[in-house]
Amino acid sequence: YADQTNQASIVKSAPWYQFLRIVRNCLSHDLQISFRKSDLKYLPVTWSGLTLDRSMQNSPLQMKDFLSRSKALELMDEIIEYVEKHVG
């Protein structure tokens, strides 16, 4: 939607965007944190006290105390709020 309405830059500037992009890749593949070469320029990336850094390469996304259910819900709520406020 953002691409089709020329609002991709608004979404990509969101404070959670790079974090979400990497997490989404983990969720849609094998639940392992696997940084692509193009991801490395964004690392470390932090959202709400959670940081993804190079040392996490090939670690399970569901590692202890990282992306808990409550943090995932917080992320979704923040995305919805941001989109409702900034994307028309």
C-alpha cells in the first residue's frame, strides 16, 4: 500500500521499521535471526529496549527474554498507531 500511494518513505522512517523488517524475515523463514549483507549497515538496530546486533547471527528469534508475546503485541500496537497517524 505504501509503495502504491508513494508513502514508502514515511513507513521506512518509522522508528520500528528496520527492527520489524528483520524480525519479519525471521518469522517468514525459519525463526532464526539471519542478517543479509544489506542488513549489516543498519546494525545494531534497537526498538523498545530490544537490540539486534551482529552477535545474534543464526540465533533463534524466540531466545529467552527477547521478543516475548507482550513485546510482539507492543510492536503491533505501535505499528498500527504510527500508520493511523502518518499514512493516509
